[in-house]
Amino acid sequence: MTGRSAMNRMGLLKAAALALLACTAGAFPVVARSNETAAAPAAGGGLTDPDILQFALTLEHLEEAFYRTGFAKFPDSDFEALGLKAEQVRDLKQIGRTEQEHVVFLQSALAQAGVQPVQPCEYDFGFTDAKAMATTGAQLENVGVSAYLGAAKLIRDPAILTAAGSILTIESRHQSSLRVLLGQTAVPQAFDAPLGPRAVFSIAAPFIRSCPPGSNLAIQPFPPLAMMDQPPQEPQPQPQQKQPAALAAGSMLRVRAAGAGTAAATHCAFTSGGVVPGGTAFTRFSETEGCQIPPGVAGVTYLSLSRAAPVDGVLRDEDTVAGTMILAL
């Protein structure tokens, strides 16, 4: 982000952040200010707008490190061997540069509001080759879209909502661009699926090895979920978990969770764009047979195990016993 438009947007977010300032018992560390005023009660389990910006910054740090590390590991020739032209490789690298700009944008907004931005962590992306990196990138971008969508209803300040929306649209373009470069359907469904902070962090957590003091999120990931032929005790960065070929509506899927999660589950929960009502479709789960993929889910879908199947189609944190796993349908 450069030029006058970047300055205008930064000023807008700065003014909005300064207007709310405080993070009173939030989930993230802040720098105390003597003239701090109490924020209005926050939506979403006590998260304030600065909390949500911190969570967004945590994800942007991860994405920026993902591309920087991957492009340092794999030369352009590895991507060209996938059939990409030189200009397409440049486009791929541009995605990483925009993630850097997202990081700077969020850091500046938080710092100017008197909030200490969270720092980047140490990551392990489990890179194997250039294709796996690009495939994982497409999935991470989709998670980014779902994260910003899920946060939209929690943000109280319209200016911050607009700023977050301006990042969301770019994340969506990243995801579609990567799908095209990989020879996949650019737009596999008509809608995107929102995810709550805990579900998002459950996907991101396996990539994170350690964080600096004061930069650990006070969010507990759900127990990891794995295909039956893989151990669930040690979550692996997506998409290293192999999924059966030709997954589609009607297919049976056998999964298990770490700890007591499998025994507590009664349903598989498939969160996918366009599922109504509520965003999640539920099917019966059995430890021996697994569960059936329901009709109406397509594209990138998020699988969780649940102890309930609410009629409103909303998967709540208190009902989730394991997850979240990414499925490509």
C-alpha cells in the first residue's frame, strides 16, 4: 500500500482506533495508557476491536512468514516446473509482498492507538515442494477470508470494519489467483464461510512453534482432528494431512480426534459457503463408520466434530469437540 490512498486509509484507522483505545480484560497484551478510557462492552466473548486487530495481525504475520520462507526455500525454476510462466511466478511473489503491507498497516494502527502490536512467532510450515507450498497458500488465503468474515460481526467501529473489509477482498483475490495458478476452479462456490477466532486459530496453531513473551494468543485451539490412518495427537500443518481422493457429497469420511474428542462426538460439522441456515451442515458421526459428507457443501469446507446438531445450523464453540480440518471438495 503506497501513496495518498494508503495515507488516507491509515489516518482513518488511526482515528477510529484512538477513539476506542482501551482493551480492558481483552485476550491480548496491551500497553497501558494513563489517559485510557474504558471501551464499550465488546461483542464476541469480550473481544474488543483492538483484540480483533491483534488477532488479524497474528494471522498476517503467519502469512507473511509463509511466503517469505517458501520463496527463500524454492527457486523460481521450481514454480516454473509446475507450468507457471515467469510473469505468473512474479504474480505469486506479489501475493507475499501484499501480506507484508497488511502487517505494516495493522502494526501502525495498533501502535498509534497506544496498543503494543503482537510480534511474529517462530513457524514450521512443513514445506516439501513448491506445489505443496502453493496449495497450502491457497488454503491459508481461504482461511484468511473466513477469519475476516467471522470477525465482521464482532467489530463495533464502522471505520475499522471498512479497513478489515479492504484486507478481506485482497485475501479473496489471493485465494482465487492461487487456485488459477494451480489449475483449480477459480470460484468453487457462490459464497464464503465465516469462521470464529477459535476455529481459525485451531487451523493456524500447528504452524506455530513458539512466540515471544507477550505475543501468545489467549485462545485455546480445539483438539486436533485427523483422518483415521493418521495419528491425531500431533497436529500437522495443513495440507500435509492426506485426504481420500474424490471427496464429494455422499462420500463416507472416517476421522478421529485426540483425547476423548472422538468419544464425545455425535456429529460431523461441515462449515461451507452457501450452507443455510447457519453456515454448517451436520451429519451423524460414528467412531467405526465415520460420517457422510452432506449435499450442499462445495469448495473449501471446514470439518469439525460436534456434540450437537443445532437446528439453526450454527456450530458453536461449546459444542465443538475437535477440529478444524480443511477439506477440498
